[in-house]
Amino acid sequence: MSGKVIICRCNDVTIDEIEALIDEGVTDIEEIKRLLRIGMGPCQGRTCIPLVLSILAKRTGKKPEEIPLPRARVPIRPVRVGVIVGGDDE
């Protein structure tokens, strides 16, 4: 039952999926993020990133503080807030 536990609620990523990647040798959180889209949903990883760090640390024998956090990336091209919320100049 524990394998069906959802770690990333935004993208429905389970503990099984994360552990399978780690078992395949994927131990870089940036790569896990790209492959499973953890931390890319509406919550931006507030819930799942700490959980994934914990799983990764446990499976690799590292301390959670030894694993660097994934990088946040800003949009490639700046967008005015008015455009996003439906301003007058749409």
C-alpha cells in the first residue's frame, strides 16, 4: 500500500515512481524533477520537494542537507502581470 502513496499531489507522482527512478540510478533531484515533474505544479514544490529529498536521502544514505535543492527558474521572457490577469491591453 505504501507504494501508492502520492508524494506530489499536483502531478500525481507516487512514492513507487520516485523510488523506481532512484533504483535505476537517478539520484540527482534536478533530473528527478525533470522526469517526474515534481515541484512544477501549482504549489511549486512546497509539499513534494521536502518529501522527495527525504526519500532520496534515505535511499542513497545521504543526509537531506547534503542534497542540493532544485533550482527555481524564472520565465524566459518577462510577462506583465496585467497580461496574466486580463488587463486592458490584451
